[in-house]
Amino acid sequence: MVQIVGKFEHERSENFEEYLKSVVGEEHADKATTFANSKPILEVQKNGDDFTITVTNEGKSNTTTFQLGVTYDETMPHGATMKSLTTQDGDKFTTETELPNGNKSVRVYEFTENGITVHLSDEKTGAKATRYYKRM
């Protein structure tokens, strides 16, 4: 099994800006563009059954702590709090998030020795994106 705990630096994205615009709508296109062009750092920690993911981006940090298989409140970078559930299958975490409009967003984190590949998908629009992070 691959080491999941660690610090990861954003390298590149595919279709991320388009994905964000389809999910948040054109009225928030400027914020989506700014966020899509950012270079966040992810840190994954484990303490007992608790996982903590901290995203640091442009001097701001956002931390989420959860247990696998247990629904939790997740505060998104834009400040909204949503219900999420994360499960593990081998070297992958899958996080399903219920959006305020009833839509569901899915993130699949594939951990490797070199980093993380995050696959994002939106149930309603069918939009998809991929983000790549290298292990620091």
C-alpha cells in the first residue's frame, strides 16, 4: 500500500477552470478563474481513525478532519459548509459531497509514491477535471 500521509504541491490541472464554471455558474466565473489558476499545497495527516486534509492556497488554509465511512461537515475554500462522505479502496479515497442545490460532486484521490491525482466530477452537469500534485 502507498503512503497516503504527506505534503503535496499542485503541478497542473486538466479542464479544471471549465469544471468550476459549470459547477458554480457563470455568475462566479471570475472567482472560478482565479481559483483554477492557484497552486495549492495539500497536507494529509492521520491520527488514529481521523484523517485531516489541510489545503493551503495563497496564504489561506482550509482544514477538514474526517473518519472513513462517516458523513461529516466539510467547509469548502469559498466558505460554504456541505455534507461529505469519504471511503477508501486500496490507494484511493472517494469523497462524495452533497451540494446545496441537491447536486452531488465526487472527488477521487489516487495516491502514488510520487503524488496524488485528483479526479473531479459533477453529477448534474457531467463536468470532469483532473488535478495533479507531486509529493514534497
